[in-house]
Amino acid sequence: MNKIKKMLKDWVVKWELAGNPNTSEETLKKLANNPDWRVRYKVAINHETPPEILEKLARDGNNYVREAVAENPNTPSTTLEKLARDEIWQVRFKVAINPSTSPETLKKLAKDEDSSVRAGVAGNLKTPPETLEKLAEDKNSRVREAVAENPNTPSTTLEKLTRDEIWQVRFKVAINPSTSPETLKELAEDEDSSVRARVAGNPHTPPETLKELAEDGNNYVREAVARNLKTPPEILEKLAEDEIWWVRLEVAINPSTSPETLKKLAEDKNRRIRDAAKERLEGLLRH
């Protein structure tokens, strides 16, 4: 029993040492040769592990260890390039999402047979615009979603994705900070209320579009307009009379709401709204 406890204790100590950022390079080198893959995994995932040790672990026979190397942002781009050809898709996926992966390697992985790997490439901020443009036409909707969400996706590509048949793709375009005001205006007429709600909450949505969305038949769309910090005071004034109480509450909380509108809300029939409006007014008086 004591022998088993000692063995367990030794394993735990080595495991903790392998993941400790303060562990010396010499110790990490020794632990990288440990027969237990879990210890080698911790060395591979440690952000302080030197490149030469990571390069060695990239050839490890255990795929979990190689995954950890592929995920480590300190892994050299040349090593990541080799791992991009790994037979295990999870390893290639970790390369695809690694911020240190070169644009050249990402370009190659964009043609990977596994859709999860391609989606990883589509979401990587290092992926070149021309590669994102190609991935925007991928047959897998999760890949197109990732392209639609990537802030580096060209506005022209995002504009094309507004016509995607999958609403989740259009949803991601609506929340993308790089989506142009013109494209947001187009999405404001989307048949899906979730998409319109995200347009209503986007800080880049034009005032005239927010004005139209403030009259949307869906409560959550109007709520998003009321919450948007860029919504003009005159639109918030109209929303202060909305029949839905939580829309009026968002108006009371919004820092763009005028003092005149806050005074009206301070007399609202809903106590939460009255309290929120009064608190805002008191804050304005203090400043």
C-alpha cells in the first residue's frame, strides 16, 4: 500500500512540475522523456517550455501530447507546419487555431478534409483575406459561420454572407465589428428576429436603421435598440413609451438617454424602471 502511495505521489509531483511555469528548462527537458504521457502532455502545454523541447514532443507517439504542442503558442511555426500534416484531425485542428501558425500553413489547412479543421482556420486572425473569401463558400455551415465571425473577414465577403441560407451565418455577420453600415442596413430586414436583434445591438448600425428597428414587431429587437449605446436620444425617447417594461428599463439604464426622458421614466408605473431612472438622474446631478 505504501509503495502504491509513493508511486502516486511521485506521479503527481512530476505532473505538477511539468505544468509549472517556474520549472527550470533542465527539469522540463527531463520530464519530456517521462514514460507517462500525462507528464509529457503537461510539458507540451506549458507556455514556458523551450522551442527545442516542443519540437521533440511534436514527434511523440501519443496524439494528446502532439495536440498540446500544436496548441502551445510558443511552438515554432516550422514545427506547426509539420503538425499540420498529422494523421489525427484534432492535432491539425489545434494547429489551425494556434495564433502562431503562419498564413502559409493556414492556407494549406483551409483545404483540409475535416470541416472542424477548416472552421478553425476560418476563425484564426492570421488567416489571409483571400483564404477567408474561399472559405466563405465552404459547403459546411460551421466553416461559413467562423468566417462570418472573424473580424478580419473583408467587408465584401461579409456582404455576400448576408444572403446565406443558414440564419446562424447571417447572425454572425450581424455581430461582426467589421460589417459595414450598408450591410447592417440590409440585415435589418432579415426574416429572422435573432439576426435583426443583433443588428439592433451593433454599435456600427446607422441611426436611420436603428430608428426603423425601434418599431420592429419583435420585443427583443426593440430591447436591443434600447440597449445600444449609440442609439440617438430621440429614438430612446420613443422607446420610453414601449408597452414592454423591459424595453423601457433598458432606456432608463442607457447613458445616452436624455434627462427629459429620464424624468418621464421616473414616474413609470413599473417600480424597477422608476428606481433606475431616478438613480440616473441623481448621478447626473452629482456630476
